[in-house]
Amino acid sequence: MEATAHVGITAAMMMAHETATNAGWYRDPKTGLSIERNVGEVIALMHSELSEALEAHRKNLRDDKIPSRMGIEVEFADCIIRIFDTAAAMKLDLAGAFIAKNRFNKTRPDHKLEARAAGGKKY
């Protein structure tokens, strides 16, 4: 399963980055020259997608642009697209990091049922 996940995540990263590149997000609009995106700004945009997901969930909204989808799933997709695009632009091995982190989470003590606080965390 890990090999399939690695291939799929890597392909999705390339797809997201190609879409963003073709849309001009990596070119200066005035000069047409290549630019590097501001990582802090892009992370803030990722955060804004999650805030939109929270709002969509709270109000049980359908997406306004893709009404056949729930707002939360589209906003999650927006966040994933931004993450995948940025990781590809930065040449990060996000697929490898995902697999390594998932392996770690399978065995970490604070993720075990008996270690969870009564009632759990609330948002």
C-alpha cells in the first residue's frame, strides 16, 4: 500500500503544480519572468482554505462553485492542492514524508486509545 500511496501522492503533486504553473502562479505578471512564491504567504492561503472548510462544515454548506460537492470536501481539496503544488515547487519528497509520518503514527504512544484524554480535544 505504501508504494501505491507514494506513486499517487507524487502524481497528484505534479498535477497540482502543473495546473498552478500553467495558470501563471510562478510568473511575474508584469515581466513574465519566473518567480518563487513566498512560502509564508502560501501557508497562510492553506490555512484560509481550512478556515473555509470549518465554516462550510459548521453551516453544512454545499460548495458554491461545485454544488454537487459538500463545501468541506472542496475546501479540503483546495488545501491539498496548495500543499501539493507548493511541495512540488520546493522539490520536497512529500510522499516519502507522508509514509514516514504514517508509520510513526502507527506506533506513537500518544495516539493509542488508552492515552487519550476523557472526552478528547474539542474545536
